[in-house]
Amino acid sequence: MIMGMELLALNSSPLCNVTPRTRRRIHHTPNNYKASVAMMMASASKVSVAMMMTSASKVYDSVLENKKHVLLTSLQDTQRGLLTTPHQRSSIEQALVNVEGTNVGQPIDFNKLDGTWRLQYTSAPDVLVLFQAAATLPFFQVGQIFQKFECRHNSTGGIIRNVVRWSIPNFFEEQEGATLLVSAKFTLVSARNIYLQFQEITLQDINISEQLQALISPAILPRSFISLQILQYLRTFKAQILVRDSGRESVGGLYYLSYLDDDMLLGRAVGGGGVFVFTRAQSLY
């Protein structure tokens, strides 16, 4: 009787109700545990690598921004390159090289290049002569200078427009009385070299001074048809000079884009034409 009760209790035990499938699960539990641990370790390793990459990227960005800051700081008090000592030029060149070395060899992103860039510094003689003239001639002023690239969604070239704002005191508005626009086509010839082919020079956006407006049409007198026509003509005046010849190749030059990111553009005119430092600006047109 006792043995029958023991057999009955044994048969009713949970261990006796374990199915073959459950036994297989129990038997392989250590392997499942090892697999779970391995998966957790692999996941942790990926997270660790991602964190290390993020940290390294932040360090790289910090170093790069510091190099750019050093470059822009070295340009202060140079009047965009007009007033530089040999020591300053050496320091600027070293700061340029330090920034250029951060993305050397990378192809130009034309979508990033597209837009308007404000000149902060140059050593190009053909630009410095404008600054020199403005510094010595009392009747001539040079305002902001821009490079405007039109090349979005293009991988082979586009249009570049050199924009020079200038003025004649008392006749035009200060600094931005008129605009000289030099337009060129450019084509990509290597990863970072573009070839410029100049097309035309345009004089436009004449903004006459209040003094000249008063001279043409005094406020105390009614404005005549002729005076209004003169004012309208000056405001809409636009002169274009073609620098290309349909029978010959237009004047051109090689331009090396040594550095580009979202807010800074560095360039070198190949053949000793000087260096250029630009920062991103708002669109002009």
C-alpha cells in the first residue's frame, strides 16, 4: 500500500510530466546561456565601438575648428591681405596648410561648393591692386568681394561669378555704390582642380548717392520727366564686355580648391597667382 502511494506521488511529480521537447530545452540551456552571453558581448562591443567613433569624431571636429579659428585669427588687421608683414604671411601660410591637410585628396562636393562665399584674405596681385588703389585714391572705395558658385546637382563644372562691390564717394552709396561682375565657366579637371574660362565683365547695380540725386533732381523743385529718366537710367544701368571670342579660346586659368566644408573655402590660383580664404555668406541674388 505504501509502495503504491509512493509510486502515485512519483508519477504526479512535475519532473515526471516533463515532455521530451522540454527535456531537450533543459538539456541545452547552458548552450543557450552561452549564446545569449555571446550576443550581449557582441552588442556591447558594437556600442563601445560606436561610442569610440563618436568620441573620435568629436575630437577631430574640435581640432579642425581650432585650426580654422587660428587661421581666421591670423587674418585680423591685414585688411584682407593688403597690410601684411613677412612674419604674418608666414603664419598665415602655416595656418592655411594646417587646415588644408584635414581633407587633402578628397574630391570636391559641388553641392557644398554651390553658393556665395565672402573674401576674407588674399595674396593675389590682381585683387590686392584694387585694395591698394582704394587705400591711396580718395575717390575710390572697394567694398565686399564675393565668389558665387552655381554648380548644384552637377559633377563636372558650372558657373563662377566674382563679385566686387565698389564706390565713388559723393556720387555712389558708400562701399556698395556699384557692382563689378566677372563671370566664368569652370570645368573639373581633377579631384580638386577646376579650369576657369572667363566669359564677360559686367557693370551693374548702380546706387547713386543722395547728394547726386539732389543735384539731378532737387527736392525743392518738381521732378521733370528728364530728371526722372536720368535717375531711372542710372539705377538700371548695365554694361557688359565680352572677354571671349567665338573664334578663339577664352582667357582662362587653373584654380586649386584646397579645402572645403560647410562654412569655409580655401583656394590657390595655380602658377603663383595667390591664395584665397573665403567664408560662407548669404545669397546675393
